[in-house]
Amino acid sequence: MKKAMQTLPKITLKQLAVFVSIYQTGSTSRASEALHLSQSAVSSALSELEARLQMPLFERVGRRLNQHPNAHPIYIQAQAILEQSLTLEHYHKYQAGQIHIGASTTIGNYALPPLLAKLYQVLPDARVDMYIANTQEVVAEVEQLNIDIALVEGMPRPTDIKTIEQRAWRTDTLMIFAKRDSRWLAGLADYQETERLYHMTLTQLAKLPLLVREAGSGTRQIIDEQLLKHLPEAEVIMAIQQSEAIKHMVSADIGLGCLSQHVIEAELAAGKLVQVKVAGIDLSRTWWLVWHKARHQSPIWQTFIDMIQDD
């Protein structure tokens, strides 16, 4: 047998609020002032509530209202219902101001902080949760609906493309780089003082040790697709999860690195590291915005999207 559908109550929050106000103030006129309603609207709401409950709540004696014995227990319940509705409303407002952002490592460490600063300028009470990992791990969190929106470096490769929305966001460039006076470049590459970089060929680069990001990262994806495929005999001596670790190892002259321009721009400007330009190699890439199509797009979500696309 089919289960009978429950009938939704026809008592409204407005009726309960009017009743509570009349109970507390002792008159419809004072309740109308407190609620910013006309006195006729207050009287009508009280009559509708009494009709719905099928019991009197006040006894009318001339122009006065005296509490009926039914009024007190209804007042207790009405207060509880109104408090619960306020709690629900506050929860909604809390959730509306909360966003879970995922970012692949380079974006999370270098590009996202100034964007969050802009978000807090627009929405000072925003509550942001961040998840930073490599592209593959971040996209997996999007698929599990654990993240509202993600900013990733590599081409997103979700297991179910139909559930994931992805949009090109920015263009970034990877740079091959070395220590300023690296022993690996001595007598091999030409340093151009005016450009502040070294020039070399693929054949020369293939002879040098490389430090690269781990498989699954957006940076490694570009290195595999646009660099290492031209260097079948290249010596990749280490795959490392952290860009900062690669930067420090290159500074220690363990080998050459390949990272986003954003990661090494301060060291390049200070002259501690130098770019190594390889003829015929283009290491530009697209950064992506990724979200689950079933994810609720809250007002703060839309504000963040609009802000970063205008950036």
C-alpha cells in the first residue's frame, strides 16, 4: 500500500510572530507597532491562527484582549518554532558566506593569496576553506563534491567528464632555470647579459640533470607533453612534490629545474637564479577553473568567479 502523504501545516510564521507579539505586548495596536504591520493585518493574522488551531487564544472584552487559558502553552510552542526558524535562517546565511576552494600547488601558493585578499575586500565576513594539492588530487576532490571550485594548472582529466565543468582561466609559462653560476652550464651554454638568460639546444639540455615535479601535478603534465617528449634520453634525477624544494635544490646546484614563472620570479629578479631558454621549446600552458555541475552555486561562489575572471 502506498503511504499516505502528510498534510503540510497551514500555520504560518507570520501568524505565530503576530500571536507572540500580542501575547507579550497585550494588544494588537502595540503588536502592530512592534512588527511594523497595520492593525488590521495583525488582527487578521490572529483570527486566522485561531481558526487554524480551532481554539480561542484571547477573549475579547470590548477593546481589550484577555489571555485565554489556551494561550500560554501555544505561546511556549510558538516561541520555540520562531527560534528554530531564526536558527535555520542564520545557518543559511552562514553557509551562503562559506566557500571551499581547491588549488593546485603553484596556484595555491603564489596566485591564490592575492585573489583571496580581493575577495575579503569585497566580502569581509567570507569564510574560506582551502585545499592545496596537485592537479589530479584536486580534481578528484571536485568530483567527490568536497570542493566548490578549483583552480588547477594541468588539463583537468576527471573520470566522468559529463559531471565536471571546466573553463580556461589564465595563461602561464614554465621556465627552465639554473643557479646563476651553475657548474652544469660552464662551457656549455651561452649567457646573454642583456637578456639575463642562457641559451642552449635540446641536445645540450639532454646532457644535464633535471629536477621535476611529481606525476599527477599540472607542471609535470606540461613537462612530459612539451619538453620530455623531445628528450627521450634526458636525465630526470628526481621527481619532487614541492616546488620550493626544487627551487632550493637548484640553488644548491644539484641540477636544473622547470617550474612556473610565478615560483621563481623573485629569485630571477635578485639574480640568484637564471632562466635557461631552449630553442624550439614552448612551455606555455593554460590554467583552468573546475567545478562539479551539481554543486550549488552560492552568491559567494558567483562573486569569486566574477572576481577572478575580471582579474
